Amino acid sequence: MLLQNEDRAEDILQRVKEIWMGNTALLATTTSLVFLLLCWIIRDSIKIKNVHEKYVLITGCDTGFGNLLAQRLHRKGFGVIAACFTEKGCQELIACTSPSMKTVILNVTNPKSIDEAVQFVAAETGSKGLYGLVNNAGRATPIGPTDWLDMEDFHRVLDVNLIGLIEVTLKFLPLLKKAKGRVVNVASVMGRLAFGGGGYSLSKWGVESFSDSLRRDMQHFGVRVSIIEPGFFKTGVTNLEVIEKDLNRLWNRLTPDVKTAYGEKYFDNYLKVQKLSMNTFCDADISKVTNCMEHALTARFPRTRYGAGWDAKFFWLPLSYAPAAVADIMLKLLLPRPTGIKKSLAKNQIDV
Ligand SMILES: NC(=O)c1ccc[n+]([C@@H]2O[C@H](COP(=O)([O-])OP(=O)(O)OC[C@H]3O[C@@H](n4cnc5c(N)ncnc54)[C@H](OP(=O)(O)O)[C@@H]3O)[C@@H](O)[C@H]2O)c1
Ligand SMILES: *[C@@H]1O[C@H](CO)[C@@H](O)[C@H](O)[C@H]1NC(C)=O
């Protein structure tokens, strides 16, 4: 009887020991993780000093993210040089901020225009150099099913979003090295998950890889590089009117064969889907994006990538890590299907 009790006591002791040991490991892991997370949060929130002595050039400041960022950094005391595509953009920005806001006209597809902007910035910044370059200028159209597009359509987007961005960066690098500055490149979730057809996704994948190479090459010179990956926001590039007008142009110039394969209803459905997805996905609060840009410029330790917006964080970026088959199914659900394929195949068979 006594022996039995001793056995049971030993059993219980053993069980308690096991659970306790298990819990210690669990406790240790949790504590370490919380500690690491706290360290990261503190590290992430340390800010740089003396923003008043720092110059930042932002491209595409006429509207959208660039425009808001210019205003915000100006208010913070940065020496902002806002590069606008148009004279009107420059004037409007000065009117809504103050005459101390510096602006310059910059067409990123025009080498001469870039050279002139470099000269202007070099003169403005003097011995300090350029602390920040935000490559924000961009365009989305022409965008649409791949077989609706020609080379000219691809060039129009790639020349601005990728080639223009590369040329601007290369030409400003000497000034950025001088200030041990930062490059902030605006990519997109469409630079992680390609859909929509045309130069847009291509250009943003290019921005991702150009930025990765640049970051690895420039770390030796103290120049840091961050990539912003916004989801969908209400701005010029997601303007339905512009997108629909261009889709009309593409649809109207299609050959009858291609049109038949897609079916007459396809175009209307495609427009409907565009409208629906732009209206449901597009976030009006573009400060979610400029907050990321500000962090990349003002944090002591800028992050490499910033997913901006709920849709980016919880839908597009996770989907970009999913197996291609899963992403294909999701995108197939989102986009309409061509309805005339059978008809057009039958016709081709008769032709042959
Ligand atoms: N909005 C979104 O959902 C979203 C999502 C992911 C990434 N992005 C990216 O964010 C960046 C900013 O776009 P946004 O959304 O703020 O749209 P936006 O309001 O259209 O801003 C883009 C600006 O770039 C200018 N631009 C166009 N071509 C140019 C050129 N050749 N040289 C210089 N500037 C030029 C545009 O001028 P015009 O208006 O006169 O053409 C416009 O002011 C773009 O790179 C875009 O691809 C946007
Ligand atoms: C921008 O530069 C390109 C290339 O030189 C030119 O074709 C285009 O017309 C320019 N755009 C504007 C608005 O000046």
C-alpha cells in the first residue's frame, strides 16, 4: 500500500516536472520573442536628427503621394525640392505650402531635363549634398490583356517607371553619396505579383530588382535604399476615367479575330470589374503610403521594404508568396473570362 502510494507520488512528480520543463522552454521562447520584438520596435522608432539641414528631392510631385509627401516634409522642416512634371504642378504646390518650397520641373524620360534638375539640386544643396531621393513619378496606362498591346504601349510605361527611375538615380548618386543619403523607390504590390498585363507590373518588378542591387552596392558608401510597395490607393494612376479611356482605345483597335475570341461582352465585363475593384480596393487615405516614405527618410534604421495599405499587407503580399496555382485561381476569380474562344476556334477550324 505504502509502496503503491510512493509510485503514484513519483508518477505525479514526474508529470509535474515534465510540464514545468515544457513550460520553462515555452516561457523562455516567449520571453525571448517578446524581448526581440521590443528591441525591434525601439530600433525601428529611433529618428535621425537635424532634418533642417537635410535636402530631399521627390519626383512626380504634381499630385498623389509625391504631392502629399512634399507638403509633409516641408512642414517637418526638411529642405524639400519638389520635382513636378508640369509648371502648373510647381505653382499649385507653392501656393498650398509657402514660397520657401523649392520646385523644379522634371520629366524623368528626358535626359536633358534630368541633367538640368541635377544642376539645380547641386546648386541648392551645395556642400551638404542630397540626403534623400524619392523616386515616385510613375504612370499605369496602357494596361490591359497582353495581346491587346503593342511595343509602344510597353515603352510608354517602362520608360517612365523603370528606365526613367534608373537614370534619375544614377545621375543623383554622386550627390547622395556626398550626404550619405537615402533612396526611396516606389514600387507596388504589382511588382511582387504580376497581373493586369502591360508595362506596369514589369516596370515595378524592375524597380524591385534595381533597388535590391543598388542597396547591396551602395551599403559600402553609407547610402541606404528602401522600397515602398503600396496596395491600391485613390490617385492619378488608379483614375478610372483615364484607365477606361485607354482601354477603349485598345479595344477599338483590336483585329476582328481577337475581338471575337474575347467576345463582345468581355469588354463591358472587364470595365465593370475595373470599376468594382477600383471602388472596393482603392484606399482614399494616401497618408498610409507617405508615412512609409517618411519612415524610410527619418528613421535611424530605415526598413528595406514597406508594404503600404491593408490590402497590400493582408492580401497582395501574402498572395505573392503563395504557390502560383493559388495566385492563378484567385486572379481568375477576380477577372472576367473571354467568352468567344469556342466560336473563334470553330471558325479557325473551318478556315483550315
Ligand atoms: N495609387 C496607387 O494605387 C499606387 C499603387 C502602387 C504604386 N503606386 C506608385 O506610386 C507612384 C506615385 O503615383 P500616385 O499614385 O501618387 O499617382 P499620381 O497622382 O498619378 O502621381 C504620379 C505623378 O507622376 C507624374 N509623372 C508621370 N509621368 C512623368 C514623367 N515622365 N516625368 C515626371 N513625372 C511624371 C504624374 O504627372 P501627370 O499626372 O501629369 O501625368 C503624376 O504627378 C507611382 O510610381 C505609382 O506607380 C501607386
Ligand atoms: C518628356 O520627355 C519625352 C522624351 O524627351 C518627350 O517625348 C515628352 O514629350 C516629354 N513630356 C513632356 C510633357 O514634356
